[in-house]
Amino acid sequence: MKKKRTTIKDIANVLNISAAAVSKALHNDSRISEKTKENVRQVAKNLHYQPNHLASALRSGKSNLVGVIVPRTNSNFFSSVIQNIEEVLNKKGYSIIITQSNESYDKECKSIDTLLYTQVDGIIASMANETVDLSYYEKVKSKGIPLILFDRGENDLNVDYIGIDDYNSSHIIVEHLVNQKCKRIAHIGGFKRTRIFNNRIRGYIDALKKYNLPLDDELLIESNLTIEDGRAKMKQLLSLKNRPDAVYVAGDYAALGALQVLNENNISIPNDIALVGFGNEPFTDMVTPRISSVNQHSEEIGKQAANAFLKHNKENIVEQTLNKIILNAELIVRDSSNKKTSL
């Protein structure tokens, strides 16, 4: 049988004092004697008392909890963002509740419902790939709860956003590949419906035009950017009659899959096909050849997202206005795209 939860009344009955006195003692109220406080703490420990966090939040209107929603936690980028959010918020007395959508819209909606039920003081989120309907995020706003988006977010929500310049990132990558004498550059991207991937695709297309390079539909492929996708899309590109001489992948995991296929087919990297990823995951510097990639500044994004929440909470802002913090992209050039080091 499930054990009955110990309440303040149970502690009060043991000590023969009022529940109000117990509550004040647990909150270190100066009107309660030190002896009573010690007795209350000891009985609470003996009875394995745990405060009812939800009830307390309902009474006070403040839980000191912040919900964090990420597409996945096995990414160094997202885990680093979470770590930095937590470090900043912990110093201000907040704890975080982490949920992951696994790129599922339905799971993301359930996470939002759970966080709202838990009475979080704010939500910091990066949207799932599947998310197109923004009604659940609008629900967060309608309740006056600060909503901060990072990495992936939609301008239509008109809330704070922190990320990197995805459009310019593509220009930097294409320019680098042009400097490596690449003339037929393919792009394995995310889905256009997601703002950051749409911006990367637009940047790729505009950069090709800038350098008078061919834009072939067969060289632009949308995907979920998993390792499996990287493998499948790389095989697709290798099957073309006119293969690319460079591949820009919008995510490092897919870039890893692409690298595996290139190595399995004994294709010289970067001399035959250069490769650039996105995200600067730790493994990009450990594989052979090492993968060039874009640093997304996860530490700074995490800190800025946490500070954006603190600002809203401190100033008690209900009507949010869009405050965009866009960080400059940084390309880390490694062996997979640097032909000079491969000679």
C-alpha cells in the first residue's frame, strides 16, 4: 500500500502545537523560539516530511522553478546550454526542471502542460523540429509566464530569443569552401519549416549566388540531421552523376554519418570532397579526419537565456516584447575542409 504523505498537521499533533506554528518554524520565523524550531525539524526528519512544493507555489504565486525544454539532452550543445542556465539561476535561488521533446511536437506540448501544472516561474525552450503550431507557447504567454526561446524559435511569438546568426553562418562556410577551390557545394540541411534551418538554407543559396556557383536542386537536401540521415543523404549525393566536391551539413551528427560513408567509400577528404558540420560537438575534434564545424557559443546562449528570464521576473513584465540577442558565428576549420593541411 502507498504510504500516506506526512503533513504539517502530523508534525503539529506529535508536538501538540498548532499547524501554523509548525509552518512558521519550518520557515525559520523569528517569532518562533529556537527550541521549538529544533523540535519541529527533528520530528519532521523522523516522519520523513517533504514540503508540498505545488501547494506552496499555489499559495505564494512563486515556485522558484524554471522549466527548460530542449529537443534532446544527448547533444553537447543543449547539455552545455542547460548547464549554464542552471549555474546562473541557482545563484539566484532557482532550480530548473529539464524536459526533452525528442523533436516531437506532441511531447513538447505535454512538457509545457506539465511545467504549467508545476507552477514554474518561467520557461526557457528550444523548439522541436516538428513544431509548427505555436498555440501551446501562446498559452504560456497568456498566463503571464516569462517565455524565453533559444537556438530554435519563431519571431511570431514576439518573445525574447537568443541564438547565433544562422544566415551569416552559411555565408562563412560557403566562403571558406570557395577559398578551398570547391565549386560544387551541396547542403544537407534541416527542414525549412524550422526558422534556424530555413535561415541556413537561405544563407547557403545566397552565398552560392554571391560566388556565381551552381544551385542545383539535387544538391540541397532536407533531413532530420541524425547520424542515419547523414549516412543516407551522403549516399544519395554520391550516387549523382555529377558529384559535389564539398558538403555543408547543418548538424554535426549528420556530418558524422556523412563522414562515415565517405571513409567507407575510400573518398579522399577534403581533396575529393570537403566536409563542414555545424555545432562543434566534442567528437568533431576526435574523428579522422577531424570535422570543421561552427561554434554555436552554447555557454553564452545559456547565460543570456537565464539572464533574460531573471530580467523579466525582476521587473514583473507581463507583456513581453521581442528582444533578440544574436551572436556572431565562428567557423572552426579542421582537416575535413582544409586542403592546405592535407597536401
